[in-house]
Amino acid sequence: METKEQVLEAMKKAGEPLNTGKIVELTGLERKVVDKAMNELKAEGTIVSPRRCYWQPK
């Protein structure tokens, strides 16, 4: 599974907005890898931020 897919899947399973630290905890990936994947997802418009520093699928 691609990193972006893992991050997105973790967000969907949580059912609530997550911060980067929680995504790292849920996926077991390194923080820099999660940051990169999230930046790509943000650029694609796949995830949105309902409040500062928290993200969820669009």
C-alpha cells in the first residue's frame, strides 16, 4: 500500500480529524514520511482541515 493510501485509510478509520502525531501513531510510519504524504494529499485536495493542525478526508 502506498504511503498516501495508508495515511488516508487511517484518517477514514478514525472517523474524526487527526493531527500528524496521531497519524504517525496509527500507521507506524516515520513523521517525515507522513508529512510528505499529507502535503501531497493537501495539494491534491483529498484532505481538508476543519481546524488548525487537524486533518480529515474531504
